[in-house]
Amino acid sequence: MPAPPPFPPAPAEGEEYGEEELDFNEDEAPVGAAAEAAAAKGDTYAGAASIGWREFAIKEELLKAIQEAGWEHPSEVQQQCIPKAVAGSDIVCQAKAGRGKTGVFVISLLQQLDVVEASTEPGGDDKVSDQCKAVVMCHTRELALQIQGEFDRLRVHLPHVRLDVFVGGIDESKDRQRIKKAVPHVAVGTPGRLKALVLSGALDVSGLRFFVLDECDKMLEKADMRGDVQKVFLKTPQQKQVLMFTATLPTEIRAVCKKFMRRDPLEVLVDDEKELTLHGLVQHYVSLPEEEKNKKLFDVLDTLDFKQVVVFVKTPKRAEALAKLMRDVNFPALCIHGGMKQAERSRAFQAFRSGAERILVSTDLAGRGVDVVGVNVVINYDMPVDDDRNGKGDDTYLHRVGRAGRFGTKGLAITFVASEEDTRVLQKVQERFTVEIKPLPDTVDKALYFHSDNLYDQTNRAEDF
């Protein structure tokens, strides 16, 4: 293969990396793949077989949907959280990626939602409530649509439960029209758009019973994002249930979470902070100059037997340039970042999720929550940024590599280290999570990262349960 052309240089000092706050700017272009009900792979959970779904005493309609999805037993985090959530406790939950956190709040809300109001007149017809009962907030549009898919899958036998998704970049008047036509009992969305709808009075949350934050650390770590969440929160009744979930929960953010809750929230910390790296995930690094990244990337892709791979970069500009360069040298790569128009981004993500395309170049937008079963290799072309604006690089690293090795299945993560700052962040990762990340050998045994039961050409869907 001929030597690849030079790649655009890394941003100079002072140039902003982040673009993932677009969800909080209603003028930005929208994004998102069509929400789809994720089909179960039949995964079981180690140590969970002693508890069955029936022991939670949940609705038959909900139990039937769970069984149809193929989940034999609840995961550890579901065992710990669902009974307490159904009992009405406020909860802060930290657990590894892929351990069933989404399932906790979807099942808990659907179990508790009562949207049919009995008629007060003898012989009268029951009435379906016109109040919004639950708000579920997350930090990206893709994740909002994915959460919608999980709700849709489990409310299939609960036909009266209405749900809608509200994200930035789409004409707000269309959201208002849908609400006017049918008020959703569950409103899922990003903070910027939900704030706009609530403050304008279009979405009435005066009767709200449930307030949920997914990836709460990302939602609350920055003042502007936290401000949007707070403005919606303050419009809701004082008496409500608050549920928060994340894979990483720094001490300072845990304190912020508690401020949204009643006096004694339940803290469920399924994973020790130092044991958050994923089982079954092989991790290596490559030390190299910046100008040699392209050649090394192509060599790695030529060598590895991957099903699907995500390549993470720092900025939208670098994502577009690298994807184009890869296509030019016969590596058909898609690109996704927060600055893309909705149609482009939707097509790219759907093509990757369906398995039609195997290589995705992305910013950190795809680093949290958005899951594709076929991904068994993650490459950090750029080391995660570690600063006040972009957050902790070690947190970002964990979320990125978590796109492979879901549910403890095998996966491979390779990180390029091209500067002293990269080396510092890598050392920070190893110290925090007590993991030794070794140099990449000349060959990696396929058996270490290729999982035969994780085929994207069978059921390439999200597996967040």
C-alpha cells in the first residue's frame, strides 16, 4: 500500500475540541438514527440465575414483553435497583457499561405508570390520562432515540402508555403539535429542547411523578447543562421519584446528584471505582509520532480480523478528514459527529448499526450509551482530551473502549500515544482502574477479541439491557 498522505494537524493549543454540547443549542443541526426496538441476543448474567423476573412481582403485560425479548434473568444491577425503584426510592446508580442500567428505569417506570383513570360515573368509560408522568433526560439525540426503542420494546403490551422524543435541531413547532394532539406520558429528550417546551408551557410537567437522568455525570458536570436540567426540574412537583444512572460517578458529581433527591436516596454502586474496566476487553497502546498515525491505523486494520470497528478522534474536522482519507485508500469508512445535518448523520449511523458498513470514525458523540453489537474493536486514534472543558480523559477512555466488550464479551481496544499529554492520560487510566495496558504486539490472537456469538449479521441491535 502506498504511504498515506499527510493528515491535518492536531488542533493548536487553545482550539476547542468539544462539539457534543450541540444538544443544548437548539439552532444546531439535528441528529439521530431512527429509534428501533433492540432485539435481545439471549445473553445471561453471571451470578444472576438465582433470581427470576417473576420474583419482582411486575405486571403480566410487562413480564410478557421481557420474556419475548429473551431475557432469562435480571442482571446484578437490575436485581439491586428494580425492587427499590418500584417501591418508590430515589436512586443513584453506578454500574459498568452494558450491565442493564437502561432496563432498570424502563421497567421501573412502566411498572409504576398508571395512565388509565377509572370513570367516576356508573357504567362510564375509563379515561386515558392526559398528563405527562415521566421525564427521561440524556445528553445526546442518539441516546434519546435508543431509549425510545427500549421503551417501545417493553410497552408493546401496554397500549395506553404514550411516549414521545424531543431533541434539538428539529422544528420546535412540530413538537408542540404532537404534544397538543396527544400528551406523552413519558417524555424522553435532551435538556435544551425539553427546557424550551417546559418553560413555554407546551409540555406541562405539573403532574410529573418520575424524573430520570441517564449518563447523569455528563449531564451535571458542566454548569450550562446542569442549568437546563435544573430549570425543568424546578417546574415539576416536589413529591416525585428521581432516578440517576451512569458508568462513572466522581465524588463531586455524586454530591450534586443528591441535591436533586430527597433526604435518603439509595446509592447503588455495583462496581468498585478501580474495577470499572470491562471483563473480556484486551487493551493495548502504540507509541508513535503524530505523522505516523495514518500508516499505523491502516496496518492495524489490515492485520486485525474485526467485525465492526469504531475509530475515535478529537474534532469533527479530523473525523471528516480521516474518514475521507480512509475511503481514498480503500477502507470504506463512515463519519459521525455533532455538526452533521440530521439526514447525513442518521443515514451513517443506521448503515453502521445495520451492519451494512463496518468502519465508523467518530468524535466522542458515539462514546456513551450508543451501542452496536457487532463492534469488537475500538481504536483511539486521538487520546481523549483531559481538561476542564472536556472533562476527565480517563472517564472518556472508559466510555469509548466500552463500545467493545459489551456484557463481558470479547473485544480489543488500541490507543495511539503521540505526545507527553497522551502518555499522562494513559498513565491516569492505568492508575485509576488498576489495569496494565501493554504495548501492541506484532500480532494479536483472534481468539482474544473475536466473539463468535456477537455477530452483527444476526441481530445487530443495541444491547443495553
